[in-house]
Amino acid sequence: MKYAYYPGCSLRGTGKAYEESLLAVFQTLGIEVQEIDNWNCCGATTYLSVDELASYALAARNLALAEREGLDIIAPCAACYLVLNKTQHYIRDYPDIKTVVIRALKKIGLDYADRVRVRHPLDVFLNDVGAKAITAKVVKPLKGLKVAPYYGCQIVRPYATFDDQGNPTSMDKLLAACGATVVPYPLKTRCCGGSQKGTLPEIGLDLIRFLIEEARRNGADTIATVCPLCQFNLECFQAEAAESTAPSMPILYFTQLMALALGASPGAVAFRRSLVKVEPVLAAKEIAYA
Amino acid sequence: MGLDRTLKYEADRDPEFASWISHTVGGERIRHCLQCGLCSASCPLSQYMDYTPRRLMHLSREGFKQEALGSYTIWLCTACYRCMVECPKKINLTHLMYALKERAIKERVYPKRFPIPVMARQFCAMIRGSGRITESWLMVRVFLRTAIWRMFGMRSLGWKLFRTGRLNIKPDKIERNDELTTILHSVAATRKELAI
Amino acid sequence: MPETVSPTNGSNGSGPRIGVYVCHCGTNIAGTVDVKAVAEYAATLPGVAVARDYKYMCSDPGQALIQQDIREHALARVVVASCSPLLHEKTFRKALERVGLNPFMLQMVNIREHDSWVHLDGKAATEKAKDLVRAAVRRVVLHKSLQKRRVPINPNVLIVGGGIAGIHAALTLADAGKHVYMVEREPTIGGHMAKFDKTFPTLDCAACILTPKMTSVGSNPNITLWTYSEVTGVSGYVGNYRIQIKRKPRYIIEELCLGCQECVTACVYKDGKTPDEFNLGLSKRKPVYLPFPQAVPQKVVIDPEVCIEFKSHKCKKTCVEACGDRKAIDFNQKEQIEEIDVGTIILATGFKSFDPLRNPYYGYGRFPNVYTSLEVERLINAAGPTGGEIVLRDGKKPTSVGIIHCVGSRDANTNRWCSKVCCMYSLKLAHLMKERTGAEVFNFYIDMRTPGKGYEEFYDRLLDEGVHFVRGRVAEVTDWPAHPSEKGKLVIRAEDTLAAFVRRIPVDMVVLAVGLEPQPDAQAVRRMFNISCSSEGWFLERHPKLAPVSTFTEGVYIAGACQGPRDIPDSVAQAGAAAAEAMALIDSQFVELEPYTAFITEEECSGCKSCIPMCPYQAISFVPEKKKAAINEVLCKGCGTCVAACPSSSIQQNFFEDEEIFEEVEGLLAYA
């Protein structure tokens, strides 16, 4: 299995732990990835607000680069995943947009024939590798660790390609395959506030508080995320959002938990990147992490 | 007491704006909106908006341009897509929010020093300049243009992120950045040619 | 003044004399097609003795025109170029008949639905009309005299479905002296209405007004009531249907059971363990049970899935003991198949309510205190699972209730239509809940739909009672508190669109006003009875305005909610209408069948038997003595399959013989 890998800007910055653990999981599961050469920022949700057509063209450059290699793309960051998928859809559905994009790509020597598929790691792990195969490779089952799976918005809405929109379960299944106990989490697809927290601090706090409190109420030890921005929001502002006596809630990437279960090195599991430490919880559950 | 007229004459409407939003990408079904309010009810940010998403849709399709473009609503939208997915008339609300944002930026209609449009433009400028986003520098650029003292308030967080290796000082850049410039020029040219 | 165009075709020759009539149809045809030009052209065609155009051919003077010409010009064939034959073929055929010309000497040309109504280019439309008329003129020469067949109509009626619509239709027909077979799938009749507590807008007790009618059905000598039964096969045609019915075993001998329910009391199960269907799972029943106290027929049923005797054959059978001398219980009862002959069928199979599990955001099934409207009807009902006290699944008594309108309706994600009755029943439930519990009641609506008699006045009454009305479609019901006042409650989040801000309203109980949908087996049922359905799955009426109870299949009528969402008064009215139309058919005693049947030219039949399995109506049989096939005219529906299949072309179809069709085709192609 070989795929084109599109990390996205955040995975090189605040989302470093995501990339480190993701690459370790790829390696353990035998998934070969090739980073798209000289990929550019997808524009996230922001470029679309400024110049829609330019945004599609810039995102499409990455699609075309992967298509040239004949590989499907794995895009771990939820925003990148959505933008690339959206770009594909709009190019298909609106002839004017297609014209603009194809012409722009031609000018830099690239073609785009809608042959590349954009996949999320959850999709690849669950459907291409399979939960059984993953369980077989688990060396450190996460027994007793209660995890609330937080999907956020952009991998299930508006395009629900590999999971249910109202109640997705792909991450639930993968975490269960690693031996963890997945707690019910009705807010699993509720928005964390995205980039609003950075720009409008007063607003983001309420949203963050509900998410964390609800996870705690359902007995979660930690929340597993798929999006660098969700992880950032939930982790970095939880102290501000919560009531002062509330204990802290570690926020991890699901790949970190998978990497731990699959026996990756501490460097790859990347707990050192967390601001809210998860080690005390793991120690209490007697799950070795070093 | 400072009473203003709230009555709207037909002259206060902008028919071009109404027509634009019905014909722009995503606005095809805006006339089907029943004003049921499901979008506002499902929106996690609607509790802070001056005009709820439902109300904004109606204002827009009726052509009340100033109210629509000058609202906080379009900037508060995080594009979580819940409204669009749940809308019983299948109206592409999220895309319309993007369209309104784009138009507001173009026409420079937004609250002064409101951080979100500033962030949007800085984001795009950074992509045009280096091809990728370096989060740290993006935040600096936004704070410099909006509220410098906020940077001060974030210093503790900034330090923690730096210590855990999540704050890059060195800006990320791609090679062949000129390809992006070429793309942008081509888009502008085709846009003009197709008059879209 | 209608124009006569004198024939210029020099035809006073040997062929039959043809009259061609081109209708203006007001501006419907004449607005696009140059009707005068078409008439003039028709006059040039061989065989045409008379060609006219007129404003409304179907009117009395229009028909009189044709009749006069038949007499004066000795016409033997008539071509009318006007609207669709579905509309007026009968009209013109009758006109011909009245002056002694065989009605099948008529050929209609559709220059409205097939021409003026579908083309914008007038010149091209006129040319097309001319082509069509030419083709018809050539065809009509070959028409033969045909006679309609008369078949008697069996006066018995089959009514499928024992809800209020079926019941009313049955009583109407029975009172008129017709024998009715009523087949109901459940062990009792009564349908959805039996489950309601009160009905809007009068707040009549549903059972009080329904049960007398149910009893009448049970005791009427003209009604054969077969409950716990299903129709499994339908064959035949209007006036002559043969129906196969499967009667499921109750394991009770109906004639002997008195409905005393001593067996139920004596059952080895001390308490019920199976979710009670009538109470929608809110209470439990035993394996032997009476569906509800006023069930008709008043007979118990044994559920073989949970009865110990069926599972282990080792039960003490205290029920048999309690039944004593009556000996009404029979564990060996088998399924029975009945076959009956009826002339007309009325389908009154009703609706299904929307399953709220399809809307996961409302929390049905996740939160115990979220109910559907039908479940609440049972809670409120004095004969219901809680004896009429509103007690929630977790034992609480609600101090606040939220009623959410339009669940599953008016939504592109589930059902697009408005279910018509939910606003009214939500108002009714709001009134009843408030009266019964004194709780704060909130109705979350989008539009308040109160179109019926007394409905808007009922809404006025509610407005007086202090129920809160919030205009906003609810997005979600959650149980996590965002504010201290919300702890332990279910929170409804909706935009109060009239106030233009979003509100979170904590309640103890949520009621989902679920919409109406076609029954899950509607497709299977309608295929069995050979009727159409709409794209949403509702049974299709013949015409939405003018024929709401008949279907495109003669002799099959529909009544009640199986056709679309409706309230009780409309269902009853429709049931009466269906009964009346069925009666009209029965009392005319004969139905005339179109003579479009197929016939075999015996000399040419080779006895290959290719046609026999082809016939969907099993109308062809093999006559071994002659070694030829023979067609039963009575069963033949004129579908034409055998005509096409016969390898030696020895089967032809009346009115659609090969020569007639070829001539018509040649006529069309002769434009060149």
C-alpha cells in the first residue's frame, strides 16, 4: 500500500505530535507514504473567505502533484482533508470553476483529471488495513484507558465518505482495536470553535468547556482528536475555560494512542509535546509509556 | 434620545446584491429558505451573533447589503457545516457565508480592527509569500495589526509551546513559490475573461 | 360558424367516406397549431368527404356537427383531432353510437398533449398535426366494427384495512345491502384511531366515537370480518376478482371464545414480559392477550413466539384449564387459506408514523424521556400503560414539556411533505398535557397549519391557555447543561425566530410530533393489487382533483391515509366516497369491457405454445383436441404481448391489427 502524504502546515507546527505518531503508525502497519513534493498550503477555511477561485486553484495544485505520481492522498489534518475534498467536488460540479483551475494548473505544467482520491488516516486504517490486523500488531493494549473520541466537524461534514455523519464510529473502532475503552460521547461532532478562539477569545471558551466537561461526565480519562486545531483549542485553553477546581484532561491525537499501543518509541508517541500531561493517567492504569 | 429610523424603504434595498446572492455558487436554493431557524439552532456560534444565520439569509436575499456585510455573523462562522447538513431545504449556507466574507473583504466592509478579516488577509498574504503557514509568525502579524497587548497576554502559552517544540521560529517556505504566483495570475485572468 | 371544406381529392370513389374534425380547444390547440390549415389539408386526403374545424368539438354543438355530417354525408369513418383519447374518446364514440355508426369507426388524434402543449414553434407544430391527421385517416379506413363485451359484476366487496376509513366504507356498503369482506392484519380492527385518547378539535374521546362503529362492523350480518389475516393473492379484473387470503392462527377457536380473558389471568406468566404492541412498548403483555379492552372481535390471541407451550411443549397450560368447558384454545390450529370472489376492492391500509430514530439529534431511544406523539396518546389515555397519569419512563412526573413539530416532515433529509395533522395533534397534546399535569408546555413549530373546520378556533383556545409557542425548528435535544438551571433536564435548542435569538429551554419531557409515511409494505401491497403509487410511495389516485378515490385500475378504490396524510374527517369522507363509487359500479350490474382483446386465426396457429407462458393474465390455453391455442376473451386484457410473440403472426389484436398499425406508420412517414 503506497500513498501520497499531505501533512499540512499545522503538522509541522503545533500539530507536531500528530505527524510524529502518524508516521510511526504508518511504519508499523506497513503503509508506505511519499510526501508530496513541494506541497503548498491548502488554504484551510481561510483562503476561501478571501478569494474562492484562487483557493480552489491553490489546493488543486496538491491534487495534481499527487495525481502525477498516480497515488491517492492521505491528509491527516481535518481542514486539509475537507479543503481537498471540497475542491474536488466543486471542480466536478461547476464548469466555470473547473475551467479556472485547469487553466491555472496547465500554466505550471500540471494536469488534473479527477483521478486522485483524498483519504483520511481513519479511513485508511479502518478500511485498508482493518481493525483485526491492527489488533494483531498491538503490543501494549490500552486496557482500562477510557477515551472519548472527538471527531470535530470537518471530517464528517459535509462529505460523509467513510463514516456516518450524525454518529461516526471509525475512531471508536480503531481505539477499541488497540484495547482502549471508548466512552459514549454525544458531543463527538460538535464544533470546538476553530480559529475563533485565537481571534475572539471570549467566544471559544464556552464551546471548549462543554466539550471537556461532557467527556469528563462520561468517564473519559482522555480525549482523542483528529484535528490539530481541535487539539490545540481543547488543550491550551482548558484551564481558562474550566472551573478552577476541575482536574485537567489530557488531549491526544488518536495516532498517539495507536502508536503507544503498537509499541512505537517514546519519541514517536510524542507525549513530550503535550501541555497537559497524560503520563499520570497512564501510570494509574498501569499502561507503560516509556 | 437619539432615535434612528428602522423602517426600510425600497430604496434601502440593493437589488444587485439580492440577485448576486441568488446566483452565486451555493446560492441556488436561497429562495427556498422557509426561515425555520434550524440553522441558527444547530450553529454553535449563533449564541454570539448579532444576526442569526437564518436572519442573515433573509436579509441577504432581500438585498439588505449593509446589514448583511456589516454583521458579525459572517466572521463568527467557523465553517463547521452543521447548518448546511441539517437544513431541510438543502441550502448551501456555509458556502454563502464564505461568499459574503469574500465580498465583505473585497468591499472593505467590516468592523474596524476586527481581528478575523485581518487574520484572513494575513493568512493569504503568507501563503502567497512563502507557500505555507508558519503559525507563530501568522499570530504575530495579526496581533500587530489588531491588538498588540494580546500578544503579551499569550506569552505564557507561547513559552509552553516553544518548550515543547511546537512553536517554529523559522518560517516554513516552499521551493518554486513562483508557481503559486503563476497560478494566481492565471486565476485572475480567467476570472476576467469569464466575467465571474 | 364552422367551416366546411369541400373535398378536392376527387374521392367519391369506392372507399368508406371519412369525416375529419379538427378542434381548436379554445386556444389550447389553436394558440399554437393553425387548425384551419390542418382542416384544409385534411380535405385533400384520399377518402375524406368532409373536413371541419370547430372551437370545442367535445361540446354538444360540436358533437351535433359530427352526427349531422354522418347522416347527411353518409360518413362511415370519423377522425377527431383534439385532446387525449383518455379524456374524450368515450364522448365521441357515444356520439357515433347515437346515430347508428359503430363506435370503433372513430380514430382520435392527439394534437394537444402530443403537439400544441409540448411545442413552441407554431409552424412545426402545424406540420406535425397534419402528419398525425394523415396517419389517422389512412388507419381509420381499416377499422372494423367491434362490439363491447359486457360482464356481470360480482356484488361483493373486499375492504383491506380495518381502520376508521375501512370501517366507514364497510358500514356504508353493508347498509346498502352489499356483502363486505373486511381483511385486517392486526388481531383487532380500529387502526391508529383506537390508540388515540382524544380527537381534535372537539376533544371527543376517540374510543367513544370509534367503538360503536367497530361493534357495528362486528355484528353486521353483511360484513364478514377476518382479522389477523392478510391478502396474499389477487387475480381477475373489474367485477370479477378472485382474492386469496391467509388467516393467521390465533390458536383460539373464534366461534367458541367469549372474550372473558380468564385464560389471560390464569397464564403461567404472572406478569407480562413482552412489549405490548397496542401500548407501543410502554407496557408489557403476556403471551395470551386481548389487544385492547374494546377489541373487535373480542377474542384473545396467543403469541407463538413467547408462549412456553410452543417453545417447550411442556407448559402446565393453566389457560386451557381456566377456559374449562368452552374449550376455545387450540394449540394445533393451522394457518387457513380462504378464496373469495368479489367485484370491487377498497384499499384502506392506512399509514405508518415516522421513526424518530432516523433523526438522531432528537435523542429518541437515547434519552428515556423523549416520546413520540403516539406514545404520549397512550400515556394520556385512561386505559393506557399508566392509567392516564403522565409518568415518565424514569418515574418522574413532568413539570415542563417540549413538543417538537415537523419531526421527519418538511425535510429534504427525510420526508419532503407536510404531514398535515401534526400541528393539530400537537395543539391537542399541548392542551391535554397542560390540563393533566399543569406543566409548562412549549410548542416548537415552523408554521401553524390549521386549515380544517374549527381548527383555527382550536388554536385560539390554546393561545388562551398559556402554552408557549416558539417559532423555530429544533436542532437538537441534549442532556448536558450549559447553565445551572439546566442540570438534570433535557435541553431543547431552537432559534426563536420571531424574537431573532437562539434559546435553550430545559424540559422534563420531549414529545416528537412525528409525521406520517406510507406503510413499509405499501409497495408490495400496491403491486399485488396492480395500482400505481406516487414517487413518495402513497397510493395514487386517478386524478388529484376530480377522481380522488379511484385508481387507474378499474374496480380498485383507495380511501384514507394510504393515499396521503389526512385527518379523520377527510378519511371518513373519502371512505364514503369510495363506497359510493364501488356501489355505482356494482349497481350498474354490468361493466363494459373494451374489445381490445386478442384473437387467434386458427388455420394459421401451429400449436407451438409460445404464447401461453407469455400471457400475464393466463388468458391463453392449449386445446389438445385441435392442437391449437385458444384465448379466453374474458381474461384477456389486450396487452398485446402474445401478438408480438407469436412466430407465425396468427394472433392479432382487435383495434390494433398489424395492417392498421402499418398503415398509420406509413401515413406518418409519407411527409416526404
